Amino acid sequence: MSVRLRAGTWLQAGSVADLDRADVLGVPLPRDHERVPREALVLRDPSGTVRAYLNRCRHLPIPLDGGSRRYLDDGKRYLMCGTHGALFRREDGYCFEGPCRGDSLFALEVEIDPDGTIWISEHAG
Ligand code: FES
């Protein structure tokens, strides 16, 4: 997937049509201030609203998928930590089961152009 900048702090993150073909889009982000690679996870919530989260858990600074590229539980209802099996709601990133229960993933802002292009904020709000 190509990524281009929009007004400095927004990144193109595919299109809504891409989410018809894939449950979750992994979108590379610029590295953080310590040069650590970052990635966004873009998906639909149960209402169909497009959401984006940093691919990083709140209780350990590791990618949620543990590098497996598998982001969802078996039923594809929730985001899942590949290391601990913790489950996170799609609509708000809230962890309701697992070691970080009660915390929420870092959410990124999402905007969608009329043509379906998805834009995400580079930094968590
Ligand atoms: S790293 Fe936090 S639940 Fe697995």
C-alpha cells in the first residue's frame, strides 16, 4: 500500500474499498522519536464506522499482533493481542479481557474523502 502525506500530519491509509477485501489494514507510520517502527491498524467497527489504532499495546510497548500479522480473534469480532490473547473492542479499542483490561489502544483520527480515500492522523490523540 502506498502512503503519502496530507498537510504534514495525515497519512493516506487506503480506501473503504480496501476494507471490503480485508478485515484490517496494516498501515506503516513514520518511526517514533526513538526510531522505532510504527504501524496503524485500520478497520471497521460493528456499526461500519472506520477506526484506526496504533498497533501497540498499552501495557507493554510491543505490537499488538506480536509480528504475526494476525490482528483479530478467531471470530473476527475483536482486535487481539497475539502474545497474550487479550481482546479489544473495535469501536473504541477498549481491552475487556487480558493483562491490560481497562486500558484502551491509542486511537488515531480518521477522515474519509467523498471518493472513499481513508486518511489517518499520524499521531494518537
Ligand atoms: S502486550 Fe498487552 S495484552 Fe499482550
